[in-house]
Amino acid sequence: MEKHPKAKEEFTGFLRQQKHRITPERFEVLDFALDYDDHFGADELYIKMKMNKSNVSRATVYNTLELLTQCEILAKRHFGDNKTHYEASFNRKNHDHLICTTCGHITEFRSEKIQKIVDEISTELGFTPSGYSFNIFGFCKDKNHCSHFDDNG
């Protein structure tokens, strides 16, 4: 059975509409990106693909990630570390992030309160949101995750 058929169908339509070439390498990047369990950088994805015997070039990975972002199958995230992170946005609900500024650990969470605020502000200002990103920066309190752990809480 083909992996990610709906995402592939959407990506194919996007590539045709934008007059980009439809290549097996682009769909290989799509599969690896959608199978990645966490946020990832382009180089991390490239390394994972190489470890799995892929012949896709680094340039193809970078270019395809940009196309997947434009197509809204992936979302770009910036967590204050001067690095672009990606995550699948295809068939995923909005969610938010807690980011430890010491160890870089990212915890995802969903809050109906935040979604309600986004909806209220958008309505009030006559705006139709297509998504949002809410990040809280701080420090882990779990010594298993972070070198910043403080026993005094």
C-alpha cells in the first residue's frame, strides 16, 4: 500500500499548478518528512535519508522542504535557536509548544483557551486565520530532559 496517498495527491496537484517537475525524489522527501516523529531540521532529515540508503541530494531535500511548506503539508517553526524546524501539518490540528532555552527540548500541547483567543481576536479584527504558532520559552523542570534542572523548583 502506498504511504501518504492523500498528501501525495495534494503535493502532485500543487507541483502541477506551480509548474514544478514531479519527481520520485520529491515524493521520497515527502515520505521521510511525514514519517519523522518530531520536529526536524533539513540536515537531520537529509542524514536520516542517507542512513536509509537514499540517493537524494541535500539540495533536493532543502528545495522539496520549501515546496512542502508552500503546499502547507509541512509547517516551518522557529524556536529561538536560529534554525528552521519543520513538522507535518497535513491533517494535524493546531498545537503549541513549550521550548526549553537550555536543552532545546520541545513539548507540544493543545489548549482550547488559546484557540478561543485566536478566534476571538481574528473575528474582532476582521481576519481569517489559516493557522497560528504559539511558543512559550523557559526551562525544563525535569532532570531527565534538561541540564538546567534546579532541585529548588
